[in-house]
Amino acid sequence: MRRDSIGVRMLQSLARFLYARAARVVVVTESFADRLAADGVHRSKLAVIPNGADTRFFAPTLHGANGT
């Protein structure tokens, strides 16, 4: 789908409509928050909750996931 297609424009309008009416918008990185803020979503609505593992608790092993 091309960026300027009617489908893309409709989805962008729907997203703007939903962001405007949302109490909070959760994103997984500051970059996403910056992008939405640049697109007009008020910063007070944005909550950054990183999605990832704390590598202090999880480390790769030499064995496979099933312990072999």
C-alpha cells in the first residue's frame, strides 16, 4: 500500500481520532513517544513502558532452551 493511498490516509485519520480521545497512550520506546508527540499527541497522554528483558537477570547459556 502506498503512503499516499486512500487506505493509508483513512488509517492515519482513525489513529489521530483515537489518540485524541484516549486518556493514555502507551508506547515501548522514547522514540515512539517523540514520533507521536511530533504528530500532535499531547505529551501528558504518553506513557513509555519499555518492553524487554533485564539482562542482569537473564543471560544466554551454552545449552538450548530445553536444557540439552
